[in-house]
Amino acid sequence: MNFSDLQLIEPIAKALEQEGYQQPTPIQQKAIPYILDGRDLLATAQTGTGKTAAFSIPILQNLSKKGRQSKDIKVLILTPTRELAIQIDESIKSYGRNLNLRSLVIFGGVKQGAQEKDLRRGVDILVATPGRLLDFISQRIISLKNLEVFVLDEADRMLDMGFVHDVKRIVKLIPEKRQTLFFSATFPSEIQTLAQSILKNPVKVEVAPVSSTADTISQSVYFVQKDEKLDLLIHILQDKSLDQVLVFSRTKHGADKIARRLHKSNISAEAIHGNKSQNARQNALSNFKSKKTRVLVATDIAARGIDIDDLQYVINFELSDVSETYVHRIGRTGRAGAQGSSISFVDGLDLINLKNTEKLIGKKIPVVRDHPYHTDNLVVEKRDSNNKPFIPREHVKPAGMGKPVHRKNNFQRKKSGN
């Protein structure tokens, strides 16, 4: 199937051609026709499956047919993070470049003046994070009384970040008569309940997790002991041709530690993760895109929304416990047919994750042995529920156990009156 088979209007079809889009992804093939028909949609789709285009393209087409009738907000797209909100707005502007429609993104962590000014000019499509949206509503800067389409993106991430109650407040402020599009990668019970409360006779669309990697990405594995990973990273970065490198860390603490060590080695680096302020995260991302910063160290949650056209290098400092995450991580490079490279550091704790990842993608990832920290002596190590090295019960000292108490001596001292 090509985009031409989806009966898109010429201005949108032309914009997609300019973006280099030819064939719709599975989520786009399934979702676009239903959204064009005005149906509510319940979609299971992960980041990286093309879901932004899946809802943006038909929304733009439906709005363009009606034309701009007022300055009222017609579409609200609610998303959990500033980075993802910015990316969605950029995509909408790209797909709708030939249309007379206005989109705007609003988020917290910055002064509201510029956003408020843009809102007063009139907006057709508003992309927002929950906190800033509710703030503007409370100030009566935003009214959603004439809203026609509500998109809830990354609903499970909303739950993880504690935004579900904000979402429920927002739903109460929008018209009952509307089209609702609900996207989530997973569906825990609380998300299922939320979906049932805001959708009306929805069409259900499910897309299997991404399980293949682009042929344009050169993949490799470096076997290394855990305490030598930082040394290996610095060794690799001695190659100046790696001028823009995205490094994935499993934890926030780990991301900060990596960035600090790189700084000490005179390698410009910044870390982004959930504990960083939105300003700090956006500045770090902007510096990385402009190549002011050579290395960006990110956790998986913070990496949602990172979209850099010409990124060539991704390094997995640790492999994720979720195999599909590997595909999303390395998919940040090798975009639109370009060449890319990914390197994964594997220690004893990563061996099981490597095996699961290779099973998912259906191929063995070549091992590079030609580096000073290579080892053939890795032993599979297990993790506990807190993602820490598993220690067998027989090796754990029971609570309260320390040096043995010499009760006989104590008794003798009491008896002698000492």
C-alpha cells in the first residue's frame, strides 16, 4: 500500500512526498481510514511505529475540508513530555505546510508570555502537556468549549508520570460530543478504565511491537567487564569522526555518572532524564542537535521525542531488559535510508538481554573483539526485581546477624559481679 491509496488530499500528499514518505506503516494503514471517517479509536502502538502521522494526517485533512471558521481550538493533542509535544507539533507543521491551518505547542518550565501571545492569535490544533494546559485554562487563556477532536497520546506514560488525574480533569472540560483518539503502548487496568470512560464505540487497532532493525544500521556488540565500560566509551570517542553520539543509560544516576566522566576526559556531554527540569532537557537536546554538545546521554523515558535526522551513532551503555527497546534505540539512527551505526556494551548482566534481543530481531549481532577491553570471560548474572545483581538467598546474611555474642563470658561476668 502507498499513501496514494489512502485518498489523501493533494496538499497533504505533496507534503508527504517532500518528507520522503512513500509507504504507510501498519498503524497508519489501519488508523487513517477510521479517523477520516470520524470514528473514535483505541490504538495499541509504541513510539517508533509512525503513530504521530497516523493521527496527524487525517486530522489535518478533516480540518482542511471545513476551513478556518474561527480562532477556537478544534483539536487538542495531549502528551506527557515536552520533548514529545515539540516533536508532534513539528510533524504537524510539516504535514500541513500546504494548508491554511495553525498549530501550536505549549508546555511548562518556561515563561508563558510567548505561548499566551500565540494562543490569542488563534489556533486550530493545540499540542500540550497536562500541567501547562490546566494552568492556562485556570487563567481563562484557553477555552476548549468548541473542541472537536481529542487525542490522548502515550496514555501509559501519563500513568507512569502521575498525570492520570490531570487527564481526567481535562476530559471533564471538553465537549462530550467529540472524536477521541486514544494511543497507548500498554494497557494496564487503570488505562483500560480510563479508555472506557472517554471513548464511544471505538474501533480497536493493534500494531505488534517493532521487531526488526533497518538494514542501513551497522550493529555490533563489545564484550566488556562492567567496571571497564566507561574506559571503553572514552576509548571509542577518541575517534573524532564520531562527532554526534547518542548514549543510552539504564538509569538516571548512570546517565549523570557517564556525562561527568566524559567531561573529565574533555569530551563535551550532557545528560537528560526525568529528574532534569524541562528547560535543562530542552537546552541539552538543542545543544546536541546543533553539535555544540558532542555526546547526549539519555534514559529511555527521556529519549522519547528525540528525533535527529542525520544522527549516525548510537551506543547502548547497557542493554534494556525490554528487547523491543533495542529496536527503538538504534532506530534513532539510519533514518530515511541513511547509514547508521550502533554499538552495544555487554557485560555479565547484559548477556541474557543480548540473547533476548537477538531472538527478537532474528539475527546474531556481530561481536567486535579488536578493542583493548575485550573479554571472553563474561558469566551470566541475574537481576533481582529492583534491577540489581541477584544474590542467592544462601549468600545473604540474615538481618541482625553480626559478630557472635559470647553468652558464656557475659554470664560469667554477671556472676562475678563485674
